Amino acid sequence: MCGRYSLFAPPEDIEERFDATFDYEFEPRYNAAPSQSLPVVTGDEPETVQRMEWGLIPSWADDRSDFEFINARAETVREKRSFADAYESRRCLVPADGFYEWTDLGGASGKQPYRVTVGDDELFAMAGLYERWTPPQTQTGLGDFGGDSEPDSDPEPVETFTILTTEPNDTIADLHHRMAVILDPAEEDRWLTDGPDAVEALLDPYPADAMRTYPVSTAVNDPANDTPAVLEEVEVGG
């Protein structure tokens, strides 16, 4: 799975890499976590880096609490009602410069977090899907004569995204049985614009020899620790 990642490159580098401009003031994230608003580039607005909430809520959901999907399996994404429509026409790039996985050390040692990077700490894009969900209108207050309640004003739509996962390559397999779908730069435009049949071939594991892993502090376990300190390599058990 992919449940934590980072994006702390200078905004001008991100804009140049993805040929898109931020529509908000970007802040670096060293420990990006689900439910946070994070940068994405969509097929509808490929010239803009916008932010959406991590945890996809299908447009048809009545209650967000049952549906905040942070990942979608590449092998079944077209079959699942929660993702099928988004896979057809609402794909996005999720910019990152690293992500985290945890491996079980066994016994009382617990799990050890590892940071995963691509190339020479390069920016890369994970394959994502996005949706726009409108919360149901609630009823508050009383009518003119203390009778029926009146509806609130129209609720604001919420834009959310999920990250696709696939089988791990040899580098990630030692850490986890799934990994994020990472797109080669030459594949990114295709992911945004090609038809659903054509992009299926893009959902394979990224080349293992192009990735590096190293252990980091368990401080990354807490999303509140969103500082450069969580990037530093440690000795296993440190």
C-alpha cells in the first residue's frame, strides 16, 4: 500500500517538472498523510497543480466515513464501483519525491519504517484517481411556526483522490506486498489522456534498480512529525 509520502522540493522545481503552475501557496510536506489536502495534476486541468484531500470518496456516497479510500488496487480498479467511473475519466498525477513503507522486525521490535526514493532523489508521479463528492444537505432550524426544519445552504463539494497500487518490485518486496504505481515521465501524459484500455499497461511495478530504500526514525509513524528530521537515515532499531 501507500499510506505516507513526501513532497518538499521547491515549488518552482515541481512546476517545471510537471509543466504546471500551483493555484495555491505550496508548503513542503515531509510526512504527507491521508485526509490532508495535497497536490495533484488532473487530466481536466493539466496546466494546474491543485490540491485535493487524500482519501477518495465516491460521488454517490451518502456518508464519507465509509469510503475514504487512500489506495485502489490496479488489478481490480475497473471492476470496483468506487473507482470504475474515475478510472474511465478522472485520472490524476500525484507528485512526490519519496514515500514510506513499514516492515515487521518481529518480536517486540515492532515495525521499522523505510523511506523509498526514485533515482537521485528525483521528483516522480504516482498514478491517482479523483472524485468530486457533495455532502448531503442537512436540516437545521425551525420553520416559521416551529414546524419542519429548513435546509442549510448548499454544502461545498469535496475533491478527493486515491493512489493506485500494484505488485511490488524486488526492491519493495522486502518491505511490503504492495507498492504505489509510479509512472515513468514518458507515461504521465498518457495516464491523463489515453483511454482506459490503453493505460492498463502502465500499471506495472516501477523498475527495482531505479529505486533506493533506507531506514528512518519511527518518528515518521506520527503524521504530526512533518519536518526534515523524518528523512534522515538511521540504524535499524535506532
